[in-house]
Amino acid sequence: MKMMRQTLMATTVASLLSLPSFAGDGMTEEAFEGLMQLQGQWQGTLDKSDGTSVNLELNYISKSNGSALLEESSEDDVEMLNIFNIQEGTVVSTHYCGLMNKPVSKLVSSEGGVIKFKTDAAESGLEEGKDEYVDSWSLSLMPEDANRFKYEYTVIRPDRSIITASAMVTRVE
């Protein structure tokens, strides 16, 4: 009986250790759980403030035992990757960009289904006024419709002008 209890205890501990850990506040957990609900394929039209529009395809896949969410995106065949995970108690996004750089963004808010990130230029090896990079983005989840969400981001240019991009995307699969 004692050996059975020890085996059960060891199995329980091992199971708990294999689950993703959310070392952070409620905002971090809420944002990461919201992001994980995006798993699947999405599409829409991305409208930009410079007057252009492109086809947007997104694919979200849970990776690393549920500790990371991989976003594969395509804007008119320009492919990019984004990895969301929890680091140092917050959700971090590392974006492998078509602009040939790697902005690292941190969660700044998660309220009412709107998950917002802001790029840390210094941590990303980028310099405002010199580099062009994704400066912020948000994903506005729609609790009333799990098959749609709003995808938005801003790009800051070397002259410090801002381009905004926005798309309402719909789940394909």
C-alpha cells in the first residue's frame, strides 16, 4: 500500500511538472490562453494606411508542450513567423519579419479580449529613427464569435512616420 501511494504521488508530481507553467499575473494567463484559442488557419484582407491592401493568411500552432504558440503569416506571399511564449512573467512575442529583422515585443495589456504588444527596440537590436520595424500590434478577440478577430499592427519607419495595418480575419479551419 505504501509503495502504491509513493508511485501515485510520483506520477502526480511528474504530470504536474509536464504542464505549462504560467508564472505571472492574471493578465499574462488571460492573454496567453486567449492566444492559444487561435489555433488553426485564418484569412482576411490587410488594409494599410499607405493605401495598399494585401491578402493575409495566418496559421497558429501550439508548440513545445503548449508553452509556445507559433504564428505563421503570409502577406501576399511574404512569409513571416511569430512565436508567443511566457518569459519572466509576461507574454513575449518574437517576430521574424519580412523587413529582415526580429522585433521582440512584450504584452502591455489584455482587457476585454484585446491583447496588445509593444516592441522593445533596444532588446530587439533596433533603433528608432534608423530602422524600420513592427512597433506594436494587437489582436482583438471576439468572445461572441470565436471564428473572427481583428489583427492590427504599426510599423515605424526610419523617418519616424507610422504605417498602420488592420484586418478582420476569419477562421478557415
